[in-house]
Amino acid sequence: MKNWIKSIPIRFEIFLPILGIVLISIFLLTWLIIHKAKDNIRNSVQDNLRLEVNSIVKMFERENALKMENAINDLKVANYLFYAKKLEVTTNKKHISALNQFTDKYSNLTINEWILDKKPVYQNNELVDLIGKLTGSTATIFQKCDSGFIRVSTNVLLEDSTRAVNTYLPFWSPVVQEVMKRKTYIGRAYVVNDWYITAYQPIYLQNEIAGMLYVGKKEKDLPELKKILQKTKIGITGYPFVFDESGNIIIHTSAENENWSDKPFIKKMIKQKSGVFAFWTDTYHEEKIIAYTYFPEFRFYVAALADIKTEMKPW
């Protein structure tokens, strides 16, 4: 063995350690390049997911702002049509079994009969249907009563597709509280069975608040939003989705109407409101990266998710 070593030329003896150092250096450099490339891809995926979430939020903000503006303009139309006609209050009493839209409990309420343009207002839907035709909004005439404000004419529909006449807003409703301060309420409100962007204006008789005039549109055009988001792709595997505060999936490529409230990553998102993090799926043991934020106007979480392993190919 010693003789064999002695037989190696001195030049090769000098070159061998250098070769080892070069190979180790190449290995380390390659490892660093691959590691850096993976970090860059991971950061790029995170940035793309954040960018997509922000883009969706901007879209939601534009829709919300547009509907706010529409509510103001639609109220002007409703106001003009309502006050173009003469309103009279008769001594005739109407006794109504009315449903509180928040508690689903009935109360026996009494109102004086209103006459508008020589026609009874109660369950006469000509005006609200005209407002709806001209503006595309839902519209309602409310009368004040002992328990709040009752819908006496409306094109807002119940779940069974009948009109929501004889439903009422109690005095503790945020909308009613604002109107009772002699202010017009512009903003988000729960209307019978869904959230709307709305405008409520006091109706005065002899300088006293006697009712409300309402217009509004559903705050979320979900069918249109679904069309846009379901076509959105981020990188190779990334896609956006939307869920509510209870973990109900509102918009998703394959999981709509499911409830994910028991999933750890959903719980983390609901708790932290916004951010970016990686997690491993329980079913397929895949690493995912997710970016998300909370949109309070709609009470939605907007998220975008991607599979890290696939995004990093060929690394």
C-alpha cells in the first residue's frame, strides 16, 4: 500500500486535495443555488398569492362603492316619484299581525291607512314596482307603528317568493335608530333575509317621522363574482376562494357550500384576519401556501392557495 502511494506522482498528490476542494465547492455552490432558487420561487408564489388577494379585494371595494353610489341615486328617483304624489292619512285603522324580521316573532300592530294619489298604500305595489323597474333596486314604503317600522308596500321578496309586506324593523334596529335621528341611512343593512347596500330616508308628516322610504340592492353579486374567480389561475396550481366568518365556502372551484370551520388552517385565518403562511394538508400530506385577508364590508375572507411542490418544479 505504501509503495503504491509512493508511486503516485507528486503532481497528482498535490492535485487530488485540490480536486476534492473543487468538487465540494461545486456541490455546495449547487446546493446554495438550488436552495436560493427554491426560496425565490417560494417568495414569488407568496407575492403572486398576495397580489391576487389584493386584486380581489379591490374588485370587492369597487363593487361596494358602486352600489353605495347607486343607492344614493336610486333614492333620489324613489324620492321624486313618492313626493310627486299627494300623501294623506285617514282615520281608518288597520290591525296587522306583523313579523319581526330579526326575531321571527309576530306582533299585533295597528296603523292608520295611508292614501297616496288617491290610492291606498297598503299592499299597493305600483310605486315600488315602478321604482324597481327604473332603478333595478328593491324598494319599500314603511309606516311607523308602536313597535317600529312596518313594510306596507314592497318588492322585497321572502324565501317563498311572496312580498315581504307585514314584516317590520324594530326600534332597536341600527337603521331605525339612525332614521329616528332625522338622518338618511346609507350603507349595509340586513333586509328580510340577506345583506343589501341600502338607503333609508325618513318620511315626514306634519314635521314628525311617520315612515321610511327604502331602496337597496344585494351587496354581493355572487353569480358574477363566481364567474370571475373560478376562471382565475395563479401560477401552475394556485387559485382564489372565498369563505365567510362561519367557515362556509362561498366561492371555490370544487368545494362550494361546504363548511371548513373544523380545518386548522381556516381557524388560523379567522383568528389572524390576514397574512401568509404554509401548512400541510391532512389528506394528501402536501405543503400549501396561502395568502388571505378579511373584507369586513362583506364579512368575507378572501384567500389564494397554491401547492409548493408543483410550483417548484423542476427543482
